[in-house]
Amino acid sequence: MICFKNCDAMRDMVITPLQRAAAIDDLVKHYKCIIPKAVAKPVSFHPTKIDTKFQKDKAYERFAY
């Protein structure tokens, strides 16, 4: 049986979360996330022709929810 606490080679191979955090500390401190502005087309409305009462009721239902 290999004991982790008594084996130097095993201790050197296994990286603890604290050791990992210390290794990337400089990288995290200097990390920047650059998000460009989103550009969208202006909103345009296109009127539709509603012929029947059924179409009118469906349009009101879609508008209400």
C-alpha cells in the first residue's frame, strides 16, 4: 500500500486545489474579458391584412400573451 503522506514522489505529482490556485493566481489577476457592443437593426413594423374574425381573434390572443 502506498501512503500519500510518506511518499515524496506521490506528493509532488498530486496538486492540491490550493497549489493549483497559487499557480494560476497571476493569470487570474490579469484576465480581461472584452465583450463588443451588440448592434441590432432598428425595429420595423409590417401591418398585416386580417380578413376573418378567426384571424382577428388569433391576433389578439398572440398580442395578449
